[in-house]
Amino acid sequence: MHKLKRKQIAIGNYHYTAWSFDHFLNSVRELEIANIEIWGAKPHFLVGIQSSDYLRETGRKIKDAGLNVVCFCPEQNNYPVNISSAEASLRHWSVEHMKRALEAAAMLGAPTMLLCPGNGTMEENPEAIRDRFVASAEELSRTAADNGVTLALETQAQTDALFMNTAFQQREVLGLVDHPNFKVMLDTVQMAQFDESIEKDICVLGLENIRHVHLGNTVLREKTQNEKHMPGIYSLGRSVSGHIGFREGNLPLIQYLKDLAEAGYEQYVTIEICQKPYWLEADRYAREAWDLIQEALDS
């Protein structure tokens, strides 16, 4: 049976934002995980605030700690960043902001940067939102190439994006953007809401186009009758509860890792816990997640 390598696993600082970045680095070293993913959000990193010298110095600090940055994820949902907005000035500002994020990723030593699709409004045709996204992604892909970084497009929960929820939609924009620095990624929580699987998504997207994976757990349940009568895409799929502790959800995490290994996946997989209840005991939940997945890993 094929297994992923321990060196393919990373952990993000998503649930460490009640702690210093130095504490996060020390915690990862104690777990003996070699790789990290950086969430570009307060208090650790905020795109456009820290100087270039600060970012480069932090990149050196990470290397001195014996750690490797595999992905940079600037916050793109909770801040006023929307690369698919119908408002031209907001879309332009957002694209410029994400260009600075690509420069920050390069300074931190990250070869990959996560890209969220932005959003439109309920009354719009989803194709109009998609077309604005494609124009923004084409521009950002050129900046990514200039900085030696590859973009990895992530699907979103229905409440975060109206048009980028499935692997089929990722596949569509892959063909429309058509740039070597524009790839996609899988997130197991988003994947689960439409009953998608590792095997199915790889078949749709092509293994060569999957640059990164977020491994997260959630409580997956059928939608209530009220939820099923919500407008548009909100009535589709199943309900998820976000990226919770690995021992608290009901997704088949070990099977996901086995499926990635069987498919020959050679990129990185990041442990993602991204909910406020886990911030105060960040070390505990990181250890639980790491311990839980050991059986699916090779040395």
C-alpha cells in the first residue's frame, strides 16, 4: 500500500493567532513537522503592513528554525478583498493587493500562494462573476510568474462564493486562464459539501494541476428542510461546520490521505484547523491532528 511521506505534511498557523509567531514555530519544531503554511492575517502577517525587510528577516528566521514554508495564504474572505467584484475600483484595488501578497509570498520563501475566487451578488449570472475572476486571475498569474510563485485556486463554501464551489468549476477556469503559474488545490471540507472525493476530483482536474491540499475535518450533515429551500446554490449539497479539530468531525481523513498516496500525489498537504474555539489550546489540537494521521504516513 502506498503512503504519503511525512515530509509532505505541513501545518498552518490558522489556529495559532492567539499566540506569537515564534510560539507557532517552536510548536511545529516540537511536533517534528518539517513544513509550515502561513496565514496572512493578524497578528502574524498582514499584507501591505510589514516591510520587505521584515518579511525577508522572517523568512530567514523560519529557515534558521529548520522549517520550510510551502504555502502562503493571505486572508481574502474576511477582509475587503474581492478580485471578482462588479465594482471596478474595488476589483482593481483587490488585484493590486493580491500582487503585493505574491511579493510577500516570495520574500517569505513560499513557492505557492493560495487564491480564493472572490464573489459576486445573488442577482448576477454566475458566468459574469466567473469572467471577472478569470480576468483578475490572468493578471495575477503574470505577477506570480515574475515572483517565482504558483497560484493555487481553492473552492469555497457556498456562503463564501457563489460560483467556485466544485472541482468542475475549477476545471473550467483552468482552461480559461491557461497559465503555467495558475493551478488548483483541494480542501477536504469544501470537497465534502458536494460529496466529492479525492479520486473524483483528481479525475476531473488532472493530478498535474493539483498543486496543494488542505486536510481539514468538519461535521458533515444533511441540510434541514429550511436549508433545502434557501435560494440558489445555498439549497444544494450538504452542510459543513468549518475546519474543526481532527477528533471532532466525521470526514474520512485517513482515507483521503491513502487516496492521495494511491494516486501518486507528490505535493504538500497542510493540516488546517481554522476556528476560534481552538485558538486557546493551539498546541493540543495540533498534536491531536498530527497523532491522528500518523498511520497514513511513511517515514
